[in-house]
Amino acid sequence: MPDNTPSLDIAISGLGRRVSGLNGWFERSARIDLPSNISLEQLRMGQVDLELISGKLQERPEEMQSLFEAFLHGDNEEVDRLVKVLNLREADFQSQGGGIFWAIVIVGVLCCASEAR
């Protein structure tokens, strides 16, 4: 990645877990390179993503809560199960005209822009 390419870094750290009798602290992170231009089609994909997520939060709040809790507790098997049950895989978003990473880009840029002075 060139040094002048803006990127969006997302990290969840401080995930404590007991592994083989030892306390461990884990971090999950992702880096997404931001494009130099965003097309209306890409914004539309992000809109679809956010609508799909909003729908899941409204229609299946308990399962969404369970998904977040399983993730935060490091229960990867349960996370995998719920992501499949809730149709929250990247392929699920793409099959409906989205692509979850566009929602992340849009929300990330808006978070940073809202702090601009």
C-alpha cells in the first residue's frame, strides 16, 4: 500500500479470553484502503448494506444481540453460526446488491468527518 493512500482502520481490542488456563488479550482488526473517488453506485451499495443491517436489527434483535455478545466473548463457532443464520456474510450482502465493506467505508468516513472542525 502506498504511503499516501488513505485507509480506514477498524480494531476491537481488549477482548479477554482464557486459553489453556492462561489469560489472553486479543485484537481483531481490519484495514480498508479508501478509493480516491466514490461513485454513486458504490454509495448505493453502502445504502443497501445499511438497510439490510437495520432490517436485521429490527426483525431479529435477540439474535443480533447474541451475535455481538458471542463476538465479544470470543465464541467463534457461535459467531460463524449466527452470521450464517442471519445471512450476514459478504456474499449475502452482494447477492442483494450491497457489499458490507461499503457500509463500513461510509460510516467510517462520516465518523471522521463529523469530528472535522
